[in-house]
Amino acid sequence: MSTTNKIIDGTGTGQSAKVESGGYLRVQPAPFPPNDDRDTQVIFREFLTLNNDGTTSDMRVDGSTTPQLFYIQAEPDSDIYITSLSFLLADTDNAPILEEFVALTALTNGVRLYYEDSNGDIDIAESLKSNFEIVRLCQGTPAFGSNSAAFFAESVTSGAGNQFAIIPILNFQSVFGFQYGLRLRAGTTNKLVLSVRDNLTGGLDAFNIIAYGFKRLS
């Protein structure tokens, strides 16, 4: 025999929770975190590194024969939620343009950005060959500069000469609607990967990616 129950406010207001026509409970996010004596959420900031070695963040490698994989992998005991990626690609050029790869000719194969979860490999961008394709993936964020200098920052590293860089930010929450970011589930082989599939050993002053987010401790 079924019974009818209500979830009501325990402070005496008489207010009860409402179930919508779709069968889900109407809730709203609290404007502050719940009371908890544990520190369950900690800041996460790491470079994508070659084979997840934790050291080699410089993506100026030769992946033309064998793709070189830079990634962050899930940890044994903590979920990782990646909320954004910060790209840095810098080179010296008098007239950088969006159709190039920094100041190089557009790539032949392009770099691939994807993640691995229980569904297999999920492409975020199958082939990024130019500055514009990276900027477009990040939906033009941040937008600065104008005309031929649009989206190019100057002198961001210690390289000499007329150095220009693109510094786009890919936000997984606003671009893809992931409420808490891209999850790398604890105790799995989940990864976020950038695959270099061209020879990038010559001509670039910098190429790296930093992942930002948080870890949720068990």
C-alpha cells in the first residue's frame, strides 16, 4: 500500500518541496556552501604534460610521425573537475594573422583535443590547425585588440623581437554546459589529452596549456 509524504521546512514555515510535472524535485542552488567541518574541495591548477609525467609542459615537439600526447589523468582517490583551459602560443613575427598557427603556416594535421571517459574517446576539437580555429573553439575569449592585432598579445614571454601570442581560454562550463566542469573520475583512467600531430620543434617561442578547476576529496 502506497503512502503520500511531504518534505517540509523544519523551521515551522509550513513550506513544502514541489515535484514538477516531469517528475523531478524543484530545487535552487544555495548562495553559500553547506556547513561541513571537512575541507572536501581544493584548488587544482596543472599543466598538461607529456605522457602525464608532471614535468614536460613544453608542447613544441615533433609529432609528425608518432603523435605526442600531453595530458592530465584521473587520480586514485579524488575526482578532478576541470573548469577551464588556458592556452599560450607565442612566436616572433611582424604581422601575425589568424589563419596561421601563431606565426607558422597553418598545420597539416592539426593538434587534437579530446578526453577519455567510460564512453571512450570524446573529441573536443578533432583538428586545430590555425590560430582562428583555437580562438573559435574558445568562443573568442578573451576578446581584445583590433584589426590585424585582434586576439594577439605582445611580449608575453622572454623571447626577443616582435613577439605575439594568442592566449584563449576554453571554459567547459559556459561553452559546453558542464555545471562543475569536465570530470576525471577518481580511480579510473579518465584523461584530458592534447595530441600534437605535426613537427612543432622550430619557430615557436612557447606552446603550453594550463588546466584550472578543483579536486573533490573523498
